[in-house]
Amino acid sequence: MDAAEAAEAAETPTGVRGTAHGVAPVPLSVLDLVTVGSGSTASAALATSVRIARLAERRGYCRHWVAEHHSMPGVASSSPAVILAHLAAHTDRIRLGSGGVMLPNHAPLVIAEQFGTLEALAPGRIDLGLGRAPGTDGGAAAALRRTDRLAEGADEFPQQLSELTRFLDDGFPDGHPYSRVHAVPGPVQGPSARPPVWLLGSSGFSARLAAALGLPFAFAHHFSARNTVPALDLYREAFRPSAVLDAPYALIGVSALAAEDARQARRQALTGALSMLRLRSGRPGLIPTPEEAEAYPFTPQEREFADGWLANVVHGTPDAVRAGLDDLQKRTGADELMITANVHGGEERVRSYELIADAYGLPGADGLPEAAPGR
């Protein structure tokens, strides 16, 4: 991306200008938890993340986001900014961002510095998605925040967001205690774009706040499906145009897994369901293998949970996944679909994104190679 392209991208808060999305009804993107499967390693998972980012760039996906989670053996994305810097070094055009950084876990100045650095490394390509949940359990959240007042941290989110925005813009007024504190890299060094801010959520709180501030909104449909339409309706109805966005823009995260064979897709999807069941039961671990998931002795209550989880995972052949994603977009009116595939197999995840791109006729097919290793 040259300087002119970076400047144009910086002027577009959602980063979708010029995105080619084939016959997809809206732009398609990637949400990556850098999942670690049983028998694999974090190093292998991070290498897979690079492969997916390169593939997504080659095939015309809009953006690749990394989610912050802690104390989960099967998720290697505890440090989004570090991973994004690595992905930026291996890509040229695709937007990269956090989906999200959990703001109450960090000092706003630190986030402004980290994402100012990322913007300097990859001008015009960085998104700053923010959430207010801890991204972990209470114990790990207390260790991160050095307090057990977790509810208060969430309640302080609007104030923290305001502080972060002022650091990003170098906008504290004279007389403010932070007026002489600057986030570097940033505007204090001269004219510079800053990453667009997105609000993430799984309920109405962030929908209302994003609407009030005129910010783009990303909703976690993949684990809060029943709240998707009410939250998006609330966001659209309450939206106020702002300096960064004239009209509401809503992205939803959706679990999807495509394979040449529908049975293989379901086998992989079941590994994600069992992993989530263990997490919700306080037993997080590596993502189980398909064989382990199929052999697991589900109780009736556990089977009900797994079936409910699978009902919200769009899985099957590429044509079936395309049909499911199209239907979801029509039902929700989402402006963008961000696909996540939190399953055991790294190769299966890579292949799924390729098959979905094929199903939609995204550009870059015909076996074009990925970027050269070591870039």
C-alpha cells in the first residue's frame, strides 16, 4: 500500500472503500482467536494465523482481526498488538485490527501507544476494536487489572474510552492533568492518521454507546445469537452521525466452517462446541481433536448445549455455507460478516477460508501463491 492508498484508507472509518467482494452481499472478513489444537503448539497456531492473513489478503477479504483472551490454553491471542505487528510484517494491503482489545484491562495511554505504533508500521491498515468484558475469568481479570472490582471497571468504560480517544488525537485541553502527556507515535510528531475506533459488544450496552458516539459497531453473533437483531436495531435506531461516520455501520462475527464434505465440516465444528462447553464449565483446555469430540460422553444437558452451539455455526459444503451466510446477512442486515473458525485443525481452518472465498467468487483464485515465507 503506497502513501496515497494509505491516506484514502485512513479517510474511511470502516476501511471498506474499494473492497472487492465478488458476489458476496457484503464484505467478508476474518476473526482469529489463534486457536491451539490438542497435539499442536502456540507457535504452530501463530504460523497458521499468518497463513490465514496472507490468504485473506490474496482472496479479497476486507480485514483480519485478533481477539484478546487470557488464561485459555486453547487460545494464543492474549497479546493482540504483538500478533498484529507480526501480521503486518507478512501482509501488504489487508486491514488488521483488534476484535477486540479489552479496554478495562489496560491503561488507555498504553493502548494509544501500541496502536499508534501499529499505525506507523502499517499506515492506513489498522483498526482499533474495543470491548469492555475481561476476556477471561474473574481470577485472571483481577490479575490483569490489579483489582477485584471488575464491575466498576466495566462501568467506567465510557470514561476510559473518552480518555483513550483523547490520547489518540492528542486532544487533552490546557489545564488537564494529561495535557502534557502524549501518545507516541502519534499526532504530537506531526500530521498522522489514527486507527478508526470500533466498539464491540454482545448486548445492548455497547450498541447504545456506539450509536451515541457515531462509531462503527461489531456484534458477537457467534456467541450471543439471540441478542443480535435487538442489538443491531437499537444501534441503528439510536445512531447519531459523527465526524467519523455519517450512517450506522454494523459488522457481526459469525462462526463458519466449510469443507468439501459436510460430515467433515460437522466433525470439526463439534471440536469447537466441546471446547466451548469445557470453557463454560470452568475446564478450559486445548481444542480437542475430532476423534476426542466424537467419543466424548455428553450428558443430556451437555448435548443440549452442544446442539445449541452447533445450530449457530454455519457449517457444511461451500455452497451450504454461502447460503447460510447469505441468509444470516438478510435476517440481520449486517453491513459486514466477520467469519471465525474456532476448531481443532489448522489446515481445516485455512482450507475453509479458501472454500468460502471460492463459493463467493472472491478474487485471487486459480492457485495464486501466498506471499513468500519470511517476509
